[in-house]
Amino acid sequence: MNRHILIKGYLFAVISCLLWSTNFVVARAIRDIVGPFTITSIRTALAVAILLPFVRAHGGLGDLRARWRLWLACAVTGVVGTSGFTYWALHFTLAVNAALINGTGPLFTIVLGRAILREPVGPAVLAGFTLSFVGVIWIISGGNPAVLLGLHVNIGDAMLIFVMTLWALYSVLGRKIMAQTPTTMFTGNTLLTALPFVLLMGSVEVASQGPPVLGWPLVGASLYLTLANTVVGFLLWNEAVRLIGPTRVAITYNTVPLFGAILALLFLGEPLAWHHVVGGALIIVGSTAGILATGEQRGEAVEPRAAGVPRN
């Protein structure tokens, strides 16, 4: 492969991961001015407005009506559940915890793909999943697994593990659609299907807890989360996949926990303790090993959604 293309592809992928890692930091920073489902509804509405013309250009609305059950399942797990509960979890836990636990996404998806789609999973993948899960346990227990015996687990960390399960389910279900659907249309249709639900949940949240604090911080955060995480990151990632292949790109997703932890330290002043370092290392090593093993099994056919990569 041409060296220039290889460098360009990796650069695009790493920039995407950097943008996605800021999601945890921004959401944690604005937790006191806007509720989790309110910001989810704002972000979703803006993203739909941007992507809807592309969806219509590909005949996406017709496909949406024809396969509404599958689109609904993807919308509930991938947007309503994943985005909403991630932002909710950040009201209770640190951004650094969220970023590191997010690194388990690829392997959760691979294992769930085995359970639902009967895809082959070799011993190296299972070993990688186990290693990553040990890393999660190390993080949420603060480096003392005995804490878990007393069920003293941060509710935010527990929610994030639930989010990873939802994201894996979304990735597996979405694979049935994405085999025949352009990725832009898939993202647009998923967001469009989720929009009524997140608007409803956001409205209930506002009615029960009061409106968000209006001002430039909210406007800036909403625009940034939409453009950086949904549009720019999405386009750069897919271009990277086109240039250098999905397996190489999927490995770069493991920079998300690293970027997230560093950004949380720099911008939020969150502590980076030894249990974060050890747990994060276990997650990254285990996830990388699992993705590489999957790539060898499929002969470079690991798709980005199979690795649990954010699409909205």
C-alpha cells in the first residue's frame, strides 16, 4: 500500500477518535446546565437537519418505512439508549472512567455477534475480551476488586457497562441493514427514527427538572457535539476505512480511552490514578488483541460497525 495513503488513512482515523473522545469531556462539563436526554434530543435534531438531505438523496425514507422494526431497534439501542444513558452516567462518574470503559465496545460487539449471529469467535478473541473485562473491573473497583463483593459500585460506571451492551446490540443489529445500505443513509435513518423518542424524553425531563440553562455554553456544546462527533468524525472515519481498510482503522479506536483520559485530566482536572492506568492498559491491550484476531479470522473483513465504533 502507498505510504502516503497509509499515513493519510491513519491520520483521519486518529482525528476521528480524538473528536469522539471529547464527547465525554464536553458532556461532563455541561451536566449542570442541561439534562442528559435534553442534550441528546438537541444533538439528534441538529444531526437530522444536517443529514436528512443526504438520506433523501439515497431514497432513505422509503427504506425506513419498509424495514421500520429493524430501524426502530437500532434507534432505541444506538441513539436513545447509548447517547442518553452515556450522558446520564456522566452525572455520576468521571469522564476518565467513561472514556476507559468505552474502550471495551469493540469486544462487546464481537462477543454479542457470536451470540446473535453465530459468528466464529476464536480463543484469542475470548482472551482479549476477558482481559478487557478485567480492566473494567479494575477501574470501577478503584483497583480493589473486593469492593465489588460489597456491591459498592458507582451507579455511573454500572450504567456505562449497560451502555456498552446496548452499543454492541446496536452494532450487531445494524450490520443487517448496513450490508445493503450506505453508511450516511444508515446514520440519518437511525437518527430520524430516534428523534420522536428523544424529543419525548427530553420534554419529560424539562417538565420534571426544569429547562436547561440557556446561554452560549449550551449553544456551543450542542453545535460542537453535533458537528464534531456526528458529522466530521463520521466522515473522516469512513474515508479512513476506504483508504486503509476496516481492520487497521478499528485498531485506532483504542486511542479513544487514551485521548479521553488525557482530556479529562487537562480540561476537567479529574485525577488519573493508578487504577485508571492499569485498567485502561488492560482494556486497550485486550481490545487490540481481539480486533487483530478477528481480522485474521476474516481476512481483513472486520467492519467498523463490527468493532462497535460510534456512528452518531
